[in-house]
Amino acid sequence: MRIDVFSIFPEYLAALDLSLIGKARQDGLLDVRVKDLREFTTDRHRTVDDTPYGGGAGMVMKPEPWAQALATALDPAPEGPARPTLIVPSPAGEVFTQKTAYELAGAGHLVFACGRYEGIDERVLEWAGEHFTVRPMSLGDYVLNGGEVAVLAMVEAIGRLVPGVVGNPESLVEESHSDGLLEYPVYTKPSQWRERPIPEVLLSGNHAKIARFRRDEQLRRTSERRPDLIAKLDPSTLDKADKAT
Ligand SMILES: Nc1cc(-c2ccc3cc[nH]c3c2)n[nH]1
């Protein structure tokens, strides 16, 4: 998978050189290219913003540097019908979920446009629609100062699902949101820590009972912390809970 990221703070994306994603880049599983939007300006001051038409506080990102930058993500022209997907972090976007991460992990080429200031001139997204599948994307209902933090989160969530990136694909199966439920609590040595024991069933060696305990904990946690997810559950998920015995 090829991932292009454009930002006026490319150093923000240095975290993508580290850990799992960094190793996937070294192994050639992910081709991540971070570029400074200012490289695509033409004036002496490398200007990327200007005042908003209609007035109001703050500045808006100029369209031309974005069009010049995004055009470089179209080279070489994408083979076949697949258009790159342009993800534009925005509080006004669709909410990014694990389902979105799985969907995008199957894409061949993702492009991320990190906005700053009050955002990017809307005409950029209109123009981009001729060349990309454009998806304004929100991390959640809170406001950041720019798109970089959102891109770090999305690239990690998507990249780890690309085959080969995570050493043991089994670990992707029983994690939060993989089946619509929150994950069960985990414990490790010592079995008694500051007078706190671990749930006895985990020492029983009875795999059926352990599976039942874990499923029950997933359901308990989800109904306590995220009742909204219970309502969305696929009925088969609840059947599975009964079968985990
Ligand atoms: N979920 C979420 C996204 C954002 C976001 C994304 C891009 C920009 C650019 C300027 N401010 C921004 C905020 N805030 N919250």
C-alpha cells in the first residue's frame, strides 16, 4: 500500500518512522511518503494561507499549493480503474471507525491532506473529486488544531491491518471493536499483586470456561461503557457469546 501525506508540519509525521509502521516501511509493506506542502508554493514567503472570503476569524489554506501537491500523488497515473482515496481529516467528516480502517486497509493508494488554520479552501475538495475518491474524515466529536494527529491515528489503525504488518494476525481477532464489542480485561504475572488476585478462572486451564469468562467480560464492559455499541451489534455476535462455553 502506498500512503502519501501532505502537511505544513511534516516533522509531526516522524512517528510513522517508528515501531510497527516504521518496520512495515522498511520491509516494503507500506510505502509512506510525507511531503511538506510549502514545497508546492511559488512565492518567496512560501505562503499557504490567506484571509477568509466573507470575513471571520483565522485564515484559510490557499487552493493552488494543494492542487500542485495532490497532483504529485497522481504520478505515475494509477493503473486501471482504481482511483486513489483522498482522506481529508475534518471535524465535519464521516467518523473514522474500525470498520473504516478495515475498508481502507484494502485500498491500494491512500492520500492524506493535513489541513491547518480554519481548513482548506473547499474548491480543493471539489477539484480533487475529479481525480480521487474524496473522504472528509473525523476522528471524533472534538476539535484538533490540524489534521496531523488524526492522520497519525488513521495510518496506524489502517496500516496494522495490512497483511504482514502485525506479526501474529491472531492478535487482530480479539481486540476491541473487531467484533463490535470492547475487549476483555487482560492480566499477567504476578497472579497476586498488591493483594489483588486475578480472576481464578484464568488459572483453571479450562479453555471453554476461560472463553466464556472473556465473552461475558466483553459484554459487561461494552454495556457499561459503550451501550451505543450494544444497539448496533450483529445478532450473530450475541449468539456467539452464548456459544463461547
Ligand atoms: N476529528 C477532528 C478532526 C479535526 C481537525 C482536522 C483538520 C483540521 C484543520 C484545522 N483544524 C482541524 C481539525 N478536529 N477534530
